[in-house]
Amino acid sequence: MFKKFSPSSDVSGQTSLKSSVQRSIRSGILSQWKVDPETFEQIWPKKESLTLVKCREHISVYTLHGEPLFFQHFDGPFYPTLRLLHKYPFVLPKVGVDRGAIRFLLAGAHMMCPGMTSKGGYLPPADAALPAGTPVAIQAEGKEHAVGIGLTKLGTEEMKKVNKGVGVETVTYIGDDFWALKTL
Amino acid sequence: MADTEPTSSAQIQPVEVLYCGVCTFPVEYCEFGSHLTKCKEWLHETHPDLYEKYYSEEALHAKLGTLSLEAQEKLEKDTAKKEAKAEAKAEAAQKKKMASQITIKRIERNKRKFVTAVHGLEAFDVDLKKTAKFFAQKFATGASVTKNAQGLDEIVVQGDVSGDIVEMIEDGAGPLKGIPSDNVVEVEEKKKKGGGD
């Protein structure tokens, strides 16, 4: 989504949000992410007001004091930015890819099932299976921090069964244009 | 979601992540970046203990364990190639930067009235909007960022301030820091007869 992104041509406008909209965003995130309100208070204090940065292809980035916090595609789920995810790694469920896949991931490729079902990869066990269309943090084998954020295209159980093709669609990754952008 | 720790009512402090000063990646991902040698140097200087952790013999061996030798070799080769490429690119960019010119144009608007257009600042990583504001404040006139006929951004300042701008660039005032003053050209443009505004 963010492989190519330049603020000068892709941002169409910035507006500060109505407090009612902010309230719905806050409750939306609290229900979608695995984060409790107290911790979230640190990320986004109640008093602070978010700015909505509208970008091409219906991407909305929400910033606090110019720093992107999370983003959204259409009315889809909220994704944290990678830097935020690094600080609070528990907000999203995790999947892992093996070492061989890191290189491709850092070039913006989607994550294929075999990379996650192999020995170095990680998929949640059957009792914590994720359905398709869940935002996930993509961890890498032998690494501590997440390397990217993705959206599951198949359920995790399905991935294990099919073991072929795209399993997780990469949304943003370390080193893409959105990563390079520290402030908006 | 079973693998994440149970959330308590207390605030969970953010994890501090060390980002590489060279490639901005978290340090453990430097090996996949395009400046590995430089990253290594940087880490060695600033965080020697972490350097040990990531680039010591043992760490390298541990990595090898998970990947076949051939694949590892290929990876290394790729990294070296990428590095060379990135270096060449950076060099070319630097060269281009040195060659690019800043044009300060004095445009006659209405006989004794002038505007000054500054063009080419963006090549030196100058924030045009901020600079325009800076000019407006310094000269107490209007200054704006506009697109010129070629569709490129330039700063237009009201009044004839070309001489002052040249001086400011030489002094490196405000946002104009680090611009080589050799690249500045002054030109004058006279309005053709019959122009309306």
C-alpha cells in the first residue's frame, strides 16, 4: 500500500477531526486492538486531538502533532504505524515468516503461505486461529521486532491447509516510503 | 492471540526500539538494508555492546544454522551488490545536487515594481513552505510557493529582494543552511509590453 508514497503528490488534504468522529475512532480501535484503555491513553491522550490526513486511494492517516499514529483504508480496520507497533508490540496478533522471506518482504512482496508454515515461520495455534481479513504484525525469524504489518488473506488454519499462494498481504514494511516519513 | 501477555489494568510502558542512525531500520534489520558496512560502523561506535550481540562470531553462526550455506552466500552477495548500487546512487544524487542551480529572478511587474522568484531550492532539501514564510517575515512582504510555467515549485517574494536573498544564502540564514553559494544565479526579466496585471 505504501511502497510508493510521497507526501507532496499523494496527500490531498489535512483536517482536524470532529470530537464525535474521534470518539468513534477511539472505541473502534479499542475494540479491534488488543490494548487496554489505560495503555492507549499513553498512545493517544484523551485531551489531544487527531488530525486526519487524506491520501490517495482512500487511505486515511491519523496523526498526532504531525506524527502518524494509525491509518485506515476505506472503512477497513485500523492499522498502527510500524513505529507505534514497535513500541507496543502486543496490539496486533502476530504471524512469523522464515528468514528466507525477509528479503522479499523488505522489497514489498506479499507473504506466501509456505514462508509461514515452514520451520522458521509461525502461525497461531488452532485454538487461536485468525480469520481472513485480520490485521497482523509480521514478525521475522530470529528477530525481536516486527518487520511489517499485513492483512490476512486466508484464515490461519486455511493457510496451513492450502500452503500455497498469498497468505498475508503486506500493508507496510520497514523501509517503505511510509516508514521513511516520520512526520506528516 | 494466546501468545500476547495478558493485559493488566496498569499502563504498559512502550518498548524502546533502537533505530539505526544510518538506515533508520531497527538495528537487527540493518543486514537487510543497503548500507550494511556503514550501519556496522555506526553501531560499533555508538552501542558496542549491541554490536557484539548482532555481529559477533557466535551470532553469525547462529544465523547460519537456520539457513542453508548456499542461500546464505547468495544473500551476502546480494547485499554487497545492493550496497554498491546504493552507494553509486547516493554519489549520483550528490553530484546532481552540486550541479543544480538556484535561480533568483527579478521580474518587473509594473515599471518600478518587482517580484523576486527563487527557483531550485528544493534540490538542497529546503522546505519551500517554511522558507517562504521565513522570507515573508524577514522582508515584511508577501511570499508564497507557486508553480511556475514548467510546473516546478518556486518561491515568489514581493518586492525586489534579490540582493538580500543572495546574501542570506551566503550566510546560510534560517532554513537556507548548507547551500553552496556558487550555485546561485541572478537573472532579470523584463515584463513584455501589454501585460495586464
